[in-house]
Amino acid sequence: MSDLYVWLRSLWLLWLVLLFAGAIAWIYWPKRRDQLERHGQIPFKDEEEP
């Protein structure tokens, strides 16, 4: 059991890189382009008057 723990612990950098790459792929997936552009324009919208 301890050998498995040591082996998994030695791969922490690989796990983090895969997680980061997966997040980037999910964020910049081509189908999400319109949604990303809409979200990027939120700070530039005028506030609505009550």
C-alpha cells in the first residue's frame, strides 16, 4: 500500500498539468466562444437606470 502512495505522490505535477490542460480546453472549446464573448462584455455594459 505504501508503494502505491509513493508512486501516486510522485506524479503530482502530472496530475496538476492534466487538470490545468483540461480546464483550458473546456474554457476555450469552440462552442463556448459566444458565451465567452458575452461574459467579456459585462464590464462594458451601461448600468440600467432604476
